[in-house]
Amino acid sequence: MPDNRRKRRRSGRNVGVSRAAVVLGLCGFFFFPGHGGASDRHAPPSASSQNNPGLVFFPAPPSPPSPQKSTADRKTQEGSPPAEPLYDEISVILNPAVKRNVEYFQTAIHDRFQRALDRFYTYEPLVEEIFAELGLPHDLMYVSLVESGFNPMAYSRARASGPWQFMKSTGWMYGLKVNWYVDERRDPMKSTVAAAHHLRDLYDQFGSWPLALAAYNAGAGKISRAIRKTGTRDFWKIARTRYIRRETRQYVPKFMATTMIASNPTRFGFDASAQAVHQYEEVRIDKSVHLRSLAKETGIPFEELRRLNPELRRSVIPPDKGGYYVKVPVGTGPSVKRAQSRLKPWVPTQPQLTWYRVRRGDSLSVIAHRFGMSVRTLKRLNDLSGNLIRVGKRLRVSGKIPGSEEVRWYRVRRGDSLWSIAKRFRVSVRKLKTLNDLRSSLIRAGRMLMISP
């Protein structure tokens, strides 16, 4: 981490939009059908705008709004003007597909879209500065509205997470860490930096914003194959073929409709009231602490700490070397520093487990309900990828293990064998196989093995 960033963090001063340039040096549910498998169950209606004269549309395809005029109809935050874009502006056109989406947002999901706009305007100065630093078009930041309504806690069926709906593998490519403690795909600032770099890379690859946006949704590989199959680099021509999915065909029109509305919300019947800007201070915590403990010692509401630190998956500050910089409300940094000595370290509770043998008629949901646990936990404890279980199989379930007060686990690494693991922990191979219900000596990397009792 650069020294200047560390000094800034130590100072505990306000960390808002001004920190975006520093971060650039590093590296309920709201879903429109988008990147990472977001649902398209709310397909736009096919009704034409001529049948509803009350709807407002641009009379002709508008020219791309300049960064200074994109939010002219509402109160914008003061700050330095955005840098000159290094990349071409996005040509927003008004074709029938875009028009249907504008009508859909105005009528079918008006209130939900309004909530998304309100949430986005809170983070807009942060996003705007990051995209300007990279020379990206101003309108490109509205991709986050299409993806999640800029909801940091959004999580799709395809396991895409955060306001920009990164898959775990793609997030890892852009420096977003995901582990037991944190999911940086949820961090508004870090994920925005990653999304800006990702969109820039896609444009560099395809040379067209419609193709880059389609690749953000479907993946670069699928768009490259569609280009090869069709022999064209025109997104609108590709969209009329069978080489891209319906969700991707609709993605670019949704983005353009969203851009039209977000750039001029009052013209389309949405409220454009100014929102409080997302601001916070950062304080280094040198031990693993639960946010509830921090809230109790400082008087900061727990929900406010959760809102400011959405990347903390279990509301626990990780035990990082060099400490972890937790975000707190502006003005509370000094009191958090003074309270550090009183904070009790968080100690994880060891799971107490026992075995259950599957009977005829059992299912994972039945067994999970019987032992007061979730199906997800049951599958994780037993390393199950699907829901199929066979009669006679032994499953780990919640409950006390006779004669044991502690359970030890080990995650299998590449190159491990049962013999090497047994030797390392001074147990027999037979005991390892018994504890983990193994019928052979074959194990795969990533599996969790019970080591004791």
C-alpha cells in the first residue's frame, strides 16, 4: 500500500470523493436483467409508445449529453470538473427496443427505478470522479443502475455480487478479494474502480461501446464468437441473430433507456431530489472485532456500520497484518480510536457436529429442518454440490459430538494426500477416512476434512 494512502488513513479525516484518485492507483433486491445472470422475469411490454400519449420520449435520437449537462435538471455536488474523456462517447439512440424499455421503467417498475436512482445519486460523485480519472464516458457509470440499482448487497442467481455484479473470477482478475471475512465486490469504491478498468479493457478489445456492454453482460468470449459467426461488428445486426442470448440482446437497449432517464429524470416523470453524498472516515483496527462490539463501545448504530462496510460478510473485522481500515461516520474517527483498547477480540465459535445416516424418504431440506440448520450449511459441511443424497449416506449435522469439545478442520491443498495429512496431524489414515466418511483415499483440492476428534 502506498505510504501517502496509509498516512491519509491514519489521519482519520473525511474520506469521500477525494480518495477516488488514490484508489485508482490500486489495482431489497433490485435487478434488471444484467451481468451475472440477473433475472429477466420482468420483460418489458411490447406496447408501442403511440398507445400511451402520457409517456415522455425524446423526439429523435439524442446526441450524447456532455458530463456537465447530464444532471442539469437537479442539484449536483460541487467539485472539480471531470477530465476530458479519452474514449469515444456512447451514442444513445432511440429505436423501438430502447423506447419499450423507457416505457417499462416509467410504468411497470416506476417506484423501484426511483429507489435505484436515489441510491445511485448518493454514490454518483464517487463514481463520476473514478470514471473521469480513467477518461471513460460519463454515461458509462449508469451500467451500475442496470446491473443492481447500485445496491452493494445485490447477489444474483449466478453468484454475481455487488453494485457492479462481478463474478468471483472476474473480480479476482481486477484485484477484488473474496474470502471468509470480506467480499470486496460489495465495496462501492473498490468495485467501481474494478468495473471502470474492466469496461475500459472490453472497449480496447472490441472498439465499440455496444459490443463492450454486451461483453460485460455475456462475457468477452461469447461476443467474440458471435462476431466470428456473423461476420459483423455491428451489435444491432448481431442482436438479430441467434448467436447471443435474449438477455444480452436486451442489455444494451436497457442501458440506453436507463441513460436517458438518469441523465434527465424529471423529463421522464422521476424525482431528481439531491441526495446526501456517501462520505465516511477510515480508522485502522489492529485486531479482529465484531461490528456489534464496536457499536457498543462507540455508540455508533450497528446498522450504520454495516451500511458503511458492506464488504464485511459476517460483520467481523478481519485479523489482517497491519490492521484493517474500517469505515465510520464522519466525525466519529477520534472516538473510535479512543475505544480501541476496550474492544474485545472476536473469537470464532467452533462448530459442534454429529453424524446422521440418511433414511428412505429423507431430503436435504427435511434433514436441515430436523437439526435446525440451513440447507446451504448442510451442503457446505458435507461438501455437496447438488441436492441428491442416497439412503445410507452419513451426513455431518449440528449437535454435540460425544467426548469432544473442539472440532479441527483442514482444507485440502494441491499435492496433499490422506497419508501426508494424517502424518502432519499425527492421526491415522483410517481415522481420517472414518471422520470424513471416505470410502477411498481419493481427495480433491479445496475439500474440508475433519481432523479431530
